[in-house]
Amino acid sequence: MELGLSLGQTKGITRRFPAFAYYSLEGKIKPLVEFLLDLGVPKSNIVHPCQEAPVVRNQSPRESDPNNVVSFEKLGIYKKKWAKVIYRFPALLTYSRQKFQTTLDFLLEWGVPEDHIGKILTNSPNITSYSVEEKLHPTAEYFQAMGIDVAFLFVRSPQT
């Protein structure tokens, strides 16, 4: 209620993810909220990650990879952009460093300039959720076969 959640929203979260009702307020919910606030997510937007991503609700910030924040900043995803990224794709917080590295290696392999990777991840953070072998590679090969510069496509329109 402190975050502006209505009783109906709380019921909705509990319906979609029943274990939420059993979470410790001090041990799980408040640390998650504090973590999101520290990353720059406005208090008014805290509800969204909790409603949309069960994996975020199910994982305490201490369990996530603490190096991800540092890694993101090295890629150009600075703290002031975190709120936008998390709002668009809350599950990003739960990905391992290896999951990111696989996607980064793929982008670099296809010629995406390193200084553009942060922009791609900020605008289309869900790209990290796709399987490189089953989704990204075939898509890149398809566009390459059509004579399209794949690196340019990723930079200009990563959602494609």
C-alpha cells in the first residue's frame, strides 16, 4: 500500500503468482523495492516489475549477479537509464553474466560497434532473452542474405 498498490492490484499479483502472498515483507519485498529504487526506478513504477516478471519477484536482489550493474555501465547503460530499461523488461535483472555475454558476443560477431551496444540494450533489452542459435543467428543470416548490413540493422532497429 505504501507504494500505491491498490487492494485489487495486490490480489492480481497474488492470483498470477500465489507465492507472493507468502513473501517476507522485510526479507524479500522491501529489499527488492529498495534495490529498484536505488537503480532509479521511480516509486510510481515499482509495481510494474512486480506484476510483469515473476522471476523478479521470486529472486532477491542479493541473489542476482552483482556484477551486472557494473557490466551494464561499461556498455553504456548508465544508472539514469535503468528505470527505462527495467520498466521495459524487468526480467533483465535476473539474467546471468553468461547470458549477457552470449548476446554481446553475437552482436560483436556481426559487426555491431561496441559503443552502440548500450544503446541497443537500452532500447530493446528483450534482445537478451532470445536464443542466439535459434532466433538471432537465423534472423541475422536472413537479412544478410537479402544484402542488408546486419550491424546497421541492429543499431538502427534492434527490435527487428
